[in-house]
Amino acid sequence: MRRALTGILLALTLTAQTKSSGPKPDKKDVPYLIHASTLVQTEIARPVPTEDGGMTTWSIPGESSLAKTPLALPAFVIDATAISPAKLLLYQFELKGAHRELTLAKNGAGETRPVLITVRNLSGTLYRIEVVNEVENGEYGLTIPGSNQFFCFSVF
């Protein structure tokens, strides 16, 4: 009985330790794309929103983010101290000339819907964010509603 209990406790300890194994982000409050044992920092953009009627548009210079992933189901890790990962939303940007653009209705209604993601705590302030359904190639950004800060990346 004692051996069985010891074995179970050892297994639980090893499971708890492997939950947060892997590379850790260099910067706090910045999502990093997970590429096997490597992390790729997302592009931090702070576009100034443009208001037009009931719509808000964010425009980010450049046709493509410098942070890129070939994965149709991207996953991220974030060491969150000032950001609430549970509030993050993922949107796909439209390419408009030499910039990426996102337009959302102020009241939350409209055609643009966030991409479904899950957020789970790995340990302490370390969180894993995963895209639930495969996404198509394109430009994407994580943001918190009401913020003008985006964490951008490209899926190719």
C-alpha cells in the first residue's frame, strides 16, 4: 500500500514538473510562438485606431509580420504579470496595400469574429495559449479588448 501511494505521489510530482517544462519567454507580458524547443517573439504593434461611425479600424504598417509560423494550429507561451491572458482575443487582419488592417464594430457586433483560442495556466504566471481550429495562411494578432496593443504574427 505504501509503495503504491509513493508511486502515485511520484507520478503526480513528475506530471506537475513537466507541465511547465520547455523554453521560457525572455520578456514578460509578450506572447511567444512555440516552435518545438524554440520560442519566437510576436511582433508588438501599437496602432492608433481610426473611428468611423460605429466602426474602429487599426492599421499596422507592413504587409507581413516578422514573427512567422508554418503551423495552422499556432500555440503560444506568455509570462503574464500585467496582462490577463484569459482576456486575449485573436483576430485575422486583412491586407490593404502595404499594411495590415482590422476593423471591428464598437458594440461588438459585426462580421469580424475572433478566432477561438484556449488559455491554460502552466505554473505561476506562465500560460499556454492555443488556437482551437486550424487557421488559414495570413496575418493575425492577439489583443485585449479596449487596448491598442497587438501581438502580431504570420501563418504561412
